[in-house]
Amino acid sequence: MLRIIKMILCCLLPGITIGAPSLNVQRTIEEFVTKKKYNASGMAIVFKEVGSNKTAVKINGDKLLNPASVSKLVTASAAFELLQNGFEFKTGIFMDGLFEADSGIVDGNLYIRGGGDPGFTAERLWLLVQHLYHYGIRRIKGNLVLDDFFFDSVLVGPGFDEDSTSRAYQPLICALSASFNTLAVHVRSGNAAGSPVAVDIFPKIAGVTIKSSAKTVASGKSGEINVFTTPTTSGTSVVVRGTRQVNAKPSYIYRKVWQSWEMFGGAVVAQFKDYGIKIDGTTVHGRVPSQLLTKPFFEFESQPMSEFVGHMFKYSSNFASEMIFKTISASESQQGSWVKSTEIINDWWKRRNLPGKPVILNGSGMGNTNRLSASQIVELLNHVWSQKQYLPEYLSALSVSGIDGTLKNRFRKSPLKGLVRGKTGTLNSYGVSTLAGYILLPKTTWAFAILCNNVGNGQFDNWVMQEAVAEKFYELMKIQGE
């Protein structure tokens, strides 16, 4: 009876053969892509069952393509294994003079040594200053010395130098960074047409100036605001131009800053001022003397690294990715760099017996730099599935189809809603759209990668195609009893 059912299904669905899924699913997906008129040379598709050697689909699987932010899958897995799950970034506070606890006076310099913490939001910076205040610090007779030498002096990573705008997704990378090295510029319309648009920044940064010529216009007129940042001799200037309708809701616009350790210092000084902590000297750039390194006055620990992998995956944070990427080499050599981290990750890739030689020059996939094949991505995901010490954190950090992260508005009306844990990648200027991750089916789990380089008619077209391929694969698995 079962044999008869199989024969009937084979006649009705000639692209499917029960008992030999790989060959027939492969052919069906190939035909599906062809009917959609997608150029196969710029598209790669691989579906592989995790924990086995069963590959159901492989189209251009070994072709190296630009993975965009799917590169973050490599950065996260390498970091979990090389830095270890539960890794915390440490920011050290040091003094080279006596601290008088009763008066709160530091009779010398106060040093802050960065450890690559990606999580110094305005709130966490406030918490650091709270701790110092509660430890009794009220006055620093010397300088505030900022040590960011945990990383090298290169602030702009490979691929980030291809765009010189002030967009927040391409920040400077420094071992002592605050608020993702970005500013939240708050704009609010005036009470009447002709009045100035109110502009504020968050967090408060000493040395940041605001230049605004933006005006409020009547609700019936078109309003367009233009916000950008430029470097100045003292730091960063926020420039606001254009118009906003009188009834427009207040909003935040995020832009990068053009100073590194100076921004952190400016944020700390602003917080010190709020709490009445006085600095007799100035804010300077320098190293903590070696004899002090073993005896910090206070050590501020970050949230666990898994928190920042979530930033990388769900929100595709380039900042978190590059901070983690450079920390991988800093933890070994005491000064992180993109070049050293690339070498370490290449060696890690080889030691894990992962296939081929990927091109990994940065941790985020920014620019026309990294190259991965769909097969390499899927084999990486297959490897991660066997790493029980960090698989739960890795899996939960990925976006959930139709529910959260960068997949929140995708697969919303799909049978795959909630079943895909994935990472997206988009580089519109290079015609790149990618999607990779896991499809969690009742009986099996599949690692997949769908890479589009210069195919289709833009980002949305590629999104539709990627989802359609995943849904077609899901349908075929259901037919075969999955």
C-alpha cells in the first residue's frame, strides 16, 4: 500500500521522489529559481540537515560571494570559542597618587583604561560614574587620563572607508567608546511657523557643538530635516538644516561622532560635572603606568558577551561586531587590530576543519570586503549546532521570522513564521542581500544560506525571493513527511 502511495505522489509531483530527497528537492528548487527568472550566477542556495551529511539543495554552493552582515555569524561563533561564553569586557580605573577617603580627593591623575566594552550606553556610563561617586571620589587634582591602547590606533576598519558620511552604522572603533560612538540628535518643532526647530543631543558630550538653521513650517507645507555631523578641532559639530512641520512628532536621528577617546572623555566630564566631581587638570590621552596595572582602584565589568551577540544578530550592530572582532586579537596580543583578528579567525576556521578559505577582513560584513560561500556558511552553522556550551545563546540571539529583530517584518504571513532563526545582510550600494540561519522543523533542523549578489530588482525583490525559496523548501519537506 505504501509503495502505491509513493508511486501516486511521484506521478502527481514529478519533481519529487520519495526516498531520494536530495536529488529531487535540488531539481525542484533549481526549476523554481529559473521560473522566477533569477540569474543563477549571482545567487547561491544551500540547505543541509544539521548533524548529518545530508545536503538537500546546493546551487553555486562553493562560489565566494559578498555575505554582507551574514559575516556576523562567523564573528559570533569565533568569539564564543576564542573568548569563551560568559566573557566580560573590563574597564579599569587607576590612580597614581594617594586617595584621601574622607575628603574624596585624588592627589594625582585618575586613569580610565578601556577594554573594548561595546555596551557603554549613556545609562551604563552613568552607572560607572555612580560607582566612582559612591567610592567617594569628589576631586581629582591631576588629569583625567584616558587609555584606549587595548586596540591599535586604526579607527576605521576595512570596508568602512568606502563611505565617508556620518551615518550611525559606520562608527569609529575605539577600545574606550561611549554610546556606540554615536549621538542621538533630538529634533522638536517650534510652536509656530517660522520659529526655530529645537535641537538637543544625547548623551551630553563636552566638545560637541550644535549648528542649526532648521525652521518650523505650517502643517500644510512640506518639511524635510537634514541632520549630519562634521569633524572639528574640538570634536564633532552637529549640523541641522531644513524644515519641520509644526505638528510633526519629536524624533531622534542617530549620527556618528568624529572623535574616539575624546568622546568618552567628554561624556565622563559631563557626568562628573552633574555630580560635582571636580577635575583640576585636563582630559588627556595616555597609558596607565605599567606598575599600576595589577592594582586597579575599581574595575567595571560589562554585561556578558552574549548580550552583544544579540545586538549583532537581532539589530545587525556593526559597532558591536567590530568591537568584539578586535577584542579577539587584543585578548591574545594586548593590542587588538583588524589584521591580527583576521589571522586568528582564519587559523580558528582551519582548526575547526571548516571548508575552504573565507575572506574575513572585518567582523560586520561592511563594504565590499568579506567573501563567504553558501556552503561555508552552512557548514559553520552545522558546526555551531554541535557546540552545546554556547548554542543556546547563539540560537536565541538570532532574529525570529515574523517576530523580532531584522526578521520582524518578514515571513509574517508565512507558514515559516516563528520557525526560522536567521541573520540578514544588506548592502544596497553593492546589490547584496543575504539570509542564513536555521529552519526548525518538527523532525529535523536545517541550516541554510541564500545569497543574492547583483540579482533581482532591488532589496525587496530579493527578500521576496529568499522567503519564497525557504517556503518552497518547507513545502517539499512536508510532502516527504517532515
